[in-house]
Amino acid sequence: MFNTREYEWSDINVVMAGRNVTGFRAVSYTSKQEKEALYAKGNKPHSMQRGNKSYEGSISLVQSEYEALKQAAGGDILDASIDLVVSYGNPTKGDTIVTDLLQGVEFTDDKTEWKQGDKFQEKELPFIFLDKKNL
């Protein structure tokens, strides 16, 4: 029997700075590598050349979770360097657990924004990191 169940939002867990984060509303991260076609004789590329890799992402937290992170960072999240672990899957429902370790996460922006009618504060924190490991 083939299991066609997909991963769900409720199956995602985030651990940041050694602490299970329950107040996150979104997380995204990207790995990139510079690539360029190498041209020589003729008008078609001969090969692809690879350059530097880069890593970036963002996490959205509710205000109380942000305050806990800020306290753990000594008052300024822009000075912090942490690891972030994202795992998803529910083995009790037959899923394979997928775990990504984002090493050396550093936040690049700390913006606060309030709008009329807000029921809660959500903070989107962009970051860069050093490497991604699949555990």
C-alpha cells in the first residue's frame, strides 16, 4: 500500500538557540550557488562553472517568542549567532522525519510594525547563515 499523505504545517518543529519554538508563524530558507556557462570555441557553452554558495532565509515569530529570543541574545538579536533546526514529518502517521540544521544563523533586520486592528504582533526576521546540513 502506498502512502500519499503530504507533510502538514502541524508537523513542523523549530528549535532555535537550543529552545523549542512554539510561536513561529512561518519559516523559509534558501541555498544558492553562483553558476556561469563557460564559452570557448563555437557558440554553445562547454561547461558550467560554479562559484560561491550563499544561504538566506526568514522566520516569522509572535511578539512573545521574539522577546524570549531577544533575551537569550543578551538584548539585541542582531548580535546573536545561533543554530536553527527545522524538522517536519509525523512518524505516527507514517512520515519520514526530515531535519535541516541551519548553522551560524545571524539576523540581518529587526523591524517592528503595528497596524490598526492588529490582534497580535508578528515579526518577520530575515537572516543569513553559514551552511545547511540534512540530518
